[in-house]
Amino acid sequence: MTNIIRMSSLYAPTLKEDPSDAELASHRLLLRAGMIRKMGSGLYTFLPLGMRVLNKISNIVSEEMDAIGAQEIIMPILQPADLWHESGRWEAYGPELMRISDRHDADFCLGPTHEEIITALVRNELRSYKELPLALYQTQMKYRDEIRPRFGLMRSREFLMKDAYSFHATQESLQETYDDMSEAYGRIMDRLGLQWRAVEADGGQIGGKVTIEFMALADAGEASIVYSDSGYAADTEAGVCIARPTEYKVDGIEKIATPGVHTIDELAAFLDIPASSTVKALSGKDGEGRLAVLFIPGDHELNELKAVRELGGFTLLTDDEMTGFGLKKGSMGPVGLPKAARLVADRSLQGISRWVVGANDDGYHYVGAQLGVDFEIDGWADLCEVQPGDSCPVSGEPLKGARGIEVGQVFQLGTKYSEAMGATFMDEDGSEKPFIMGCYGVGVSRALAAVVEQCHDEHGIAWPASVAPAHVCVIPLTVNDDTVGPAAEKLAAELAELGVEVAIDDRKDRAGVKFNDADLIGWPVQIIVGKRGLEAGTVEVKHRRTGEKKDVSLSSIVELFTFAHKAVRQGVSPLTAYASILQ
Amino acid sequence: MTNIIRMSSLYAPTLKEDPSDAELASHRLLLRAGMIRKMGSGLYTFLPLGMRVLNKISNIVSEEMDAIGAQEIIMPILQPADLWHESGRWEAYGPELMRISDRHDADFCLGPTHEEIITALVRNELRSYKELPLALYQTQMKYRDEIRPRFGLMRSREFLMKDAYSFHATQESLQETYDDMSEAYGRIMDRLGLQWRAVEADGGQIGGKVTIEFMALADAGEASIVYSDSGYAADTEAGVCIARPTEYKVDGIEKIATPGVHTIDELAAFLDIPASSTVKALSGKDGEGRLAVLFIPGDHELNELKAVRELGGFTLLTDDEMTGFGLKKGSMGPVGLPKAARLVADRSLQGISRWVVGANDDGYHYVGAQLGVDFEIDGWADLCEVQPGDSCPVSGEPLKGARGIEVGQVFQLGTKYSEAMGATFMDEDGSEKPFIMGCYGVGVSRALAAVVEQCHDEHGIAWPASVAPAHVCVIPLTVNDDTVGPAAEKLAAELAELGVEVAIDDRKDRAGVKFNDADLIGWPVQIIVGKRGLEAGTVEVKHRRTGEKKDVSLSSIVELFTFAHKAVRQGVSPLTAYASILQ
């Protein structure tokens, strides 16, 4: 039995041209390398090479789950609506939830996540604190009806996900499993060969209070993150913001005419000061419909989620509503606002004593307005979206910025689902308590795309050996030749015998076609077998990632691979091990 | 790192009582053994033990697919309706197809099978006869909106399926892959430890002309099959019927009064002859709406599908329609029927010269009616559903009957989908031709249920070692004891080290609880470690399937397993190898 991939029979229809609708490198290259095909908007088929990579990633994830004692199960994709009514998410989830009715008009959804169903699974059966903690996981297609699916596997409607759920009697026990999971996620990111950061994140629709996202760093990432060398990192949507406003020193308050100035940028330019020396005002209604005016450094943006949390709800006023409250758009400031308004300022503004702000008078601003003298506020809060240059909340140094692809996320759910769905256990003291829960997800198909985003060049994909469709591709320059073809076959068979995953390009194509496809598909190592080399007893070994090439004697190549392969089995990263062949 | 299953932390909530709604042994025992749980009508979760078995079956299927060169892919579960409109199945499939609309009101279905989507996948990309044949497969959840889901995994709405599709330039090439697939399916059935038969079948909604079903023999099976020692076997819905009517010898035709006789059974009883000596008449309309009367042996049932094929359509007349045509229900026969009627008789009736039939006169029948003298017919055909006792079409010997669970099916599709969807390739002669296609399915989750139907007793499941959740369960009779617990742990670790899959029942429960659960869960081998045995240097080994028990010295047990495990690696069936430990 052979486990050699033969390019002559492999279904990998490579494309010479870039597909027109593929914006991202991962999308473009996975299509071009014949690894995926689009079957509909946000719906993809994984062809044999893509499937091999997907299986490898999935296996790595499963191994790390098994290693921390999580137990594999599989729950239905088709979830009864009843359970979602119990949790309240049937209404709350919105149009991204794909809903379906059966022939008896019973409602179901296609699971985007499985908190409801797993809570229903264990309630009445997981009864005692003695059986806790328990962690269960599954790997399964998930569904999200994206309004505009795009970026290939990055934002598709059907995607492969590993989701895990844990049940606990105490917060300490949850924290322990949460930490185990976080470490396992870190190992998964490492084993996928990803450059990554664990960032503070926001719980979103899942509802966790404590949560970390595992971000693969990539310019194409949809998420914006900040980090410092202290190890701190955060999603800009979630991170604490410590802005650094620049004080514009003046002696007293002065109202100045600012004709034609409506925005912060115009104000900064008019006064020839940095935007960080100005204060932006935003008006809205709080959770009870009362007027609230928020003040933030001029060079920052409001994080509405933070405002909502601070004020128990927050919606920006429309122009008409502003007029109704007597507010002047483009000239709002703390001096002389309606008495009923609640004034909250970003904490970073504590650092400056005199503000450059609107004068609540069209065409005028104040310079040098002083808190406690010229105006009062009702409170301080963290209101801004963090951005590069802000202070790291751990070390104080300026934060750096990067973009990331969210590959994994861990959540401490608490009792949100167990309370809503009446899932309780009997604790040591005999009392019934709701389970304390955690949930943990890895986007398996998205991870595949993330690897490509990080591991590619202008010629194609350059897979890390841990997830490559095979480790080595043997490329005979000709197949009709009496010596080259058989020598390549012999070498491929010897390597396969060692347990190395081998492909052989036994097609009757020109060498150029084979080289291009090998670079496009991204086998970590290419071994080129040619007539001239064979006469000298050598083959050429090319390391895809570095492009390095080296002539290696046929007699030593198997030995080199034996060594590398043994190293891999002993825990050396395959990338390092196979790269060593070139040294 | 340990791969030992610890019962103390395993999520396997076993049940003492039989669940009320579980009719079949597989349904009842999989629930009781804590392997599956119902989440909705026809929707199941596989718990950790069930998941392990499901993965093992799935791996066996994949290995056999890989071995014959089929390439693994994964296609979307969510299939665009457009493709189903192209094939014509969007309308034809009926209410079993689960349909869903997205937020933009585009229609999709949840795939029950993937002929449309795979044909769309390869069209325009698989272009040349040189790239053929090609076989692709996937393992994935499939959907069928059963009107009444029941029998647990046997007839569920979401089920795991391996489906494969092949593309060919010639019928010979299709036949070759079809044969390879059939052989692979046979090996799969063998490796699952199933008693099975490959039977002639009907193509149903998939639309194949040549097709074989792989049936696991089980009384609980929904399919009825016939077979003979010649190797012939058929689904009774599809098999050729060669009935054996018994001639009732009389000299001439006689019309006899049969008061109160309306059915074949009543007629046979009245005349004191076997039902096989009577001839049953059935009236209907053929494909063009004309009257047709069919004659079959009295002890057989009409196979309506055969009638439809023979007559280009066939629907039985209602009582009113019969009256309209002047037909007498309960007394129909070939003598004196309306001239316009088309008379077709089952071929087996060629074997008798004088018929016992209705006289087309209420309360009267003919005995001894003679073809060619008393009446004529328009033709002969195969019309009956085959039943045990009929002649084997290969050997002529009487067929035996059995019930079966359809675990797999292979189809020769021909060009049905490629023609409808315009999927063509360029043949050697430069002409465009539609692909000749095959498709092949294994019900993975149903196979799991089939194994349980065959492998269980009153105490629970008795898994074949090839698919068991683990090979061995080590059962320490006490865990608090200074010697028993540690000895059991040491033994489990030693076996695990060998690569044997080991569970250990390290719960603090009574021995009786452990024994019951071990028998219920069905580990192939139990090793019972007790204080008294240890003092004599022995443990008790129990073979679940046979119930045999034997004391084995602790010093030799690991050696025995080493031997058995090596045998398994060398291809000996695990069942045989592990059973050998008891010898």
C-alpha cells in the first residue's frame, strides 16, 4: 500500500491566473493552488490538498484538547428552537442565525455555537459536584448567515470550528480549566507555525465576561490590536484605553472665533496644535433616555460599547435631537451646557488642566477652559477605543499596533446559560446550584487561511511542515527518461517508508510547470531529480520557505530525512528539522 | 501523556432502566450505555464513548477509500437550490429534502446526498479523458426530513455518511471503479465485524440502474432480503421473482359457487388447496390510462415498481373505477374480461396449465381454466415481489429469507447528472461527452447501530475489537486498597504502553456496579484485579462476547497482550487476536 501522493492522479486543478473576486492572499492562493473551490456565496469545498491541511489542523486541535482531558463528542448541527427560546437567544441572535423549519413546521437553527444544546445535554444527567469539572469538545461545521460573505475562508457562512464547553462547581475550577485551555490554544497556535498574540477581548454575543482572543498577526486581519513588549495585548474594541492628551498651555480661558471649523481636524489645523490637544464632545441618550455628553481626547474615537456599559445604554443623538436639546453640532463643549445633561469625561483628560473645546456657540471655541473653574463634570470613565501610541496599562510604555485574524477565543461564561436553562448540580453542602460554565472555540478553517496569510510569497503558499499537505515533493525533471523517473520513484518510496509524507510530480509536464505548481502548492521541501545531477550522484533540495537550494548526494538524502524525521518524532518542530536538511 | 480512559472522569452516564421510547436493541443499549443522547426528534449527540466508536468506523471507511485511490474532500452541507433545479431534483425530491432560505431569500437545502454539488464542482475543471477516472469522497452529516424518525440512529434526520462519487470516460472504467468500491465495501463490512450480504437493489431517488446494497443481517432490519447458497442475494423490493405456483390438476374447466369468498385465503380454505394453487388478479390503469389486469400466483404480492416499469406506469383501480369498468372485486379472472383490457401474467404462471381464478361473477370462481382454450393473455412479465421459497435465479434452489439493515450502497449513475447539468470532458477523439458517473455511500452512524444489533446480549453491547471504544477495561475490585488500586494502575499503564487501548474503572463504586457497566458498555476484554487474585499473582480475564473467564498470571498478561497486539498490527483480526488471550 502506498501513501505517496501522485500528481498525475491528484485532483488539484491549479490556476495560472488570479481569480477576479479574491482580495486576500489566502483566498487567492488557496483557489489557485487547487485547494478550495467556491460553491456559493460563503460556501466552499475543500479539494484533496486543502482537505489534507484541514485534517492536519483539526488533528492538532484534537490532540491538544485530549491532552488537557477534554472529551470529544458530536452534537447535532440542527438545533431545536425550543432550547434557544429558553436561553433567550432565538430573538437576540438576529439575522446571522440560519433558521429552518421541518415538515411539521417545527423550528430549528443551524448551530453557530452550541451553548444551548450542551447545557440541555448535561442538565438532569450531570448531577453531582463529584462529577465536576467536565470539559467536552467537538469539531464540526458551523453556520453564520453573514450579510456579505467574503475573504474566502476568513468570513464564510459554513466553517469548520472546534468548540469546547466546560462545567464547574466553583469559579476557581473554571479558572483552572480556562487557563488549561488558554495554554492549549497557545500550543495550537505554535504548532500551526503562527505568529500570534493572546489579546483581551470582548464577549460579544456569547456573553462571557472574561475572555481572551488568540490572534494570528496579519495585515489582512479584520481585527485591530495593540500590544507592548510587556506582554500586554488587546483587541482595540475591548482594551482599556489610556490616551496621552497633550496639554495646550495657556494662562486663562479665551473664547475665540473659529469660522468654518466643524471638525477636530479643522480645529487643530486652525489653531496649529495637535488633535491630541483638543477635546471632542459627543452627545447621546443614556439607558434611561436622558441627555449625556461625553468628552474624549480629540485624537481618539469613542468606544460605544464602553459608553453603553458606563451609562447603562448609550445612543448618539441625531441632528434633530441635538437641535431639540439646544446643542450646537461642531461646537459642543462643557461650558454652558443644559443643566440637565450628564457630563462624563475620559479618564485620560485628568492629565490636562486646560481644555480646547467647543463654546456651544456656532463658529466659536474655548481655549484654556479649566475644570472646577469654568465647568464641572459628573464623572470619569474609560470611554475611548484604544489605539497605538496610548499607554500600556501594564508597563506604561507606548502601545504598538497590529492587525490580527481571530483564530481562537476562550470565554468564562459564568452561569448565564445554566441559570436561564435551569441546569443545576448538587453541591457538597446538598444545595442545588447552577453550573459555572466556560466555552472555547478555534476556527479550524479560518486557521488554515491565517496560516496562508502568514506563509506565502509571490510564488504561492509556503506551508509549515506541521500542516503541509505532505512534507516533501519529489520532482523528476523528465518521466520518460530511463534513469530519472525510476530514481525519483525509488527515492519517494524510500522516504515514504521512513514515514515522511511524500508527493511525487509524475506528470508528463515540462519542468517549469512542475516548479511553478510546487511553489504554488507550497510543499515545504522539493527534491529535484535530474539527469545531470544523477550522473554526479546528486539531487537538488529546495527549501520552499527560504528559497535556499543545495545539491545533496543521493546516498545521504535518505539519511538526512531519517535524522530529521526522528527529530520531529522527538518533538523538534518539523520546520526546524526539515530546514536542517539544507545545512 | 496518558491515553487511558478513566471511568472516574469519563462522561458516560449509564442508565439502569430501559428508556421507554426505544424499540430496538441498538437504540436502547446505546442510550443505556451512555453513548448517545436524543436532542430532538431524529437528532442525536454522540457522547465520548459513542464518539470513539463513530471515529473508528469512520477511520476504517476512510482507510478503505484511500486504499483504492479515492481522494478525500469536503463539500458544503448547505447546497444552493440552483444546482438542484438543474438536475430537476428540487421538485422531484419531495418533503424529505430539508429546505432553508438565507437572509437574502436565496434557497438552499441541507444535503441528503451530493450528486449535484460534485457535478458542479468538476464541470469546467475536469476537462480531459486523461484526467479520468477520478473518485472523490467525503464523510459528513447528511439530512433527511423523515416523516417519523425512529429506531435511534437507524432512521434519524441527521446522520453521518461517507459518500463517494466517480467520473469516467467509459462504461468499462465505471465498472472497474464500481467493482473496486464494492470490494472495499465488503472489506469495510468485514472489518466492522458484521454478518452481511451484498444484494441486488433498486436505485430509488438517486437514479442508478445498476446497484448493490450492503446489508447487515439483523432481525430488526427494515429491509427484507432473499438469498441462496449460490451467493445470490436480493432486496425483496428489487429482486427477480421466480415463484413456484402449485398446479391444481383437474381435467376441464368448472365454474363453482364460492359463496362468501372474497380473498385468496378464503378461496384456498374453501377449496382446501394451497394459496400457491390460486391465481390473484389485480386491475389498474397503465401509463396511458388504459385498463390493465395483472395475474400473479395467489401466494405472492404485486411489486408495483415492476408493474410500473412493465406498463409504463400503473395505478390500482379504486372500487368505483372497478365498478365503472364492470369488474367484480373478489371474483376477477381472465375468462370474460372486457375486451379492451390488457392482460399480463407473471412469468411463473407459465408453469401451470390450469388456473384457479375468479369468474368475473360475484360468488363464483373457475377451477381448471386453461390458457389458449378458455382465455388469452397479452404478455408475460416479472411482476411479483420475491419471497422466501421462490427459486433462486442463479441456482434454482429455494431462496431463504432474512432481514437486513442497509449499511452501504453502490450505484452506477451513468450520465443522468452530467447530462442534466452539462458536465462534459473532451474524449480521446476530440469530442465532448458527458461524464459517466458512479456514486457510493456508507451510513457511518447507521453502521454503528447495525454493529450493536448484531453484537449484544441481555447484559449490553459486546463490541468487536475493531470498533470498540477501547480494547480492554481494567477493573480493580476496590480502589482504596493498598495493593489492588496500584496493581490495576500499573497493569493499565503497561498495556497502554504497548499501544493497547485501555480503560480503567477507577471509580469508588461497588464491584457489581462496575461489572454491570463493563458488560453494558461492551469492552471486548475485562481484566478484573482483586485482592485474592493478587495474592496468588493472578488477575481474571473475561471475554465479553463469549462470557469466558480465566485466571491469568500477572506476569504473563502483558506478554499475552504484546503477542495479540503484534498480531493485530500484522493484520490478524483484533477479535481473533484478543480472544486468543483466553486460550
